[in-house]
Amino acid sequence: MIEVKTFTVEYELASVVFYQQIQAKDMEEAKLMVWQQQSTANIRAVTLFNDEEII
């Protein structure tokens, strides 16, 4: 059983603020997933959205 949590990541890119929901194990993994897609993004906040268990 893998425990996955949904996080909302707030980041800024070219003076525009974006929000993206990411499913990850922890906050660090959520940040890394955004940075992989947007390498120049400035991560402003990571918020736990809810807890889910995926089997």
C-alpha cells in the first residue's frame, strides 16, 4: 500500500502566480515535481490538500 497525499503547490513564473495540484509522498517531492516541469519557477507555498490511500 502506497500512501499518497495531494498537495497544492503555489509558484511564480514570469511574475504570474500559478497553482497546481500534485500527488506525492511529501512536500519535498511535490516541489521537485513542479521544478521538473518549470525549472525557473519560484515555489511560494506547498499546502496539504487531503490524504488519500492508494492500493
